[in-house]
Amino acid sequence: LFNDFVQVVESSETLSSDFCCHSSQNSWYHYVAVKLGDGFAVTVRDITLRKKTELELQAANHRLEVLAHLDGLTQIPNRRSFDLYVQQELPRHQRQKQTLSLILIDIDYFKLFNDTHGHQEGDDCLVQVAQAIANTVHRPTDLVARYGGEEFAVVLSHTDAAGAMAVAMTIQEAIATLAIPHPSSNVSDHVTLSLGVASLMPTSETQTELITQADQALYASKNRGRNQITLYDLDDLAMPAMTLAARE
């Protein structure tokens, strides 16, 4: 603090700050230094109790902030996180003239799964599927989130349609590897997914289109029999195209 105290004398400005004495107790103090004649005076007081309370409150607020952005069941980001992330990534990709991709995912015949196995098994299924999807996406700039109910979303930054389709196929294969029994499904004896993929370079006119396109592609996958991936055709915005059936 010597140089700071010199500045107090030379500038006549008051210096005020907190500091911690690191020990087994980690005591905190607040000091105020003021110019006094040709020197200075320092007042120091113990603020350990107040500081520890502040730090505990900050930690609690941080935990609440984390929980507010996590889905309580699957422990992956929730819909709020997804919405905030897309709002952030669309203008960023527009500025950088980069392609942003989105995969929307639905567990096939999940209501029938719940009816057959019960809601506890249904929750376990959601957790397994969520973690399997999350484990296929490794870049810190991407996001896997629970979109709602049995739906999930994957946001892939700086990723074109081919890259997004590759990720979608990896996700589908990861769920197949889980081999979660689903005897009441109309497409397989195990849990399967329908996926809709959209990819675009955002502009001021298309910033709201990505979710709409991925949703339409997902609907096409479900309408065409489920257990498949559909890529939204950027050349024909009227209808999705390029359906890829699952490989059993």
C-alpha cells in the first residue's frame, strides 16, 4: 500500500478500500487513508462479519442464478437459457456473417412410454436422453437445452447444414446405443428420436426464421413416420426436404 499512501499525500485524495488478512480465520478490514499535514492518517476497522455475510449472499445468489438456467430434472440448460442464447447468437452470427444451426428433437411416442412404464421411468428416460445428447456436443460455443416436455434443442455456432446433420446423426446413434425399451412405440422396440434441422446465416430479415424452420423440419420428421432426421431445405422455404431415416 506504500505507493497508494504516497498518492494520498501528493494528491490530497482520500483512499478507501477493503482487504483480507489470509489466515485460518480470513479476517477482513476496511481502511480509510486521508492526508494530514505533510503526512497521512489511516483508520482501520474490522468488517469480518459483514464481509462474510456479503460473500455468503453472493455465493447464494450465484447458485440461484445457476439454478434459474438449469432444468431441474435433466440438469441441462432450460428453455430460458435457450431463448437467451439464441437472442445472443443470432445477432453475433449476423455481424460475423457466419452460419448458425439448430436441431429440435422430440422423443417418439413418449406419452405411450409414460403410460406403459409410469412417470418415474419416464423421468429416468428423459434424464438418460438429455445426458446422451449433451455428451455428443463438446464445443463450449454450442448449447444443449431442454426445450419443453420431451423436446430438446441443440444450438450449433459456426456450423453449416452438413455439420448439423452430422451432429444429428450422432445424437440419433447415441440414443440407439442406450437401447431403452419402448414396447408401446409404433416405430421401434426401443426409444427413438425425431429430429428437425435448420441452418442459416442470420440477417435482419431472417433472425426469427431459424426456430420456425427447425420446428417445421421436426414436424415433417414426425409426419413422415418418426425415427428420422429432416433438414429444412434452404432453397425452398415452402417445405422441408432431405429426410434421413434412422439406421436400425
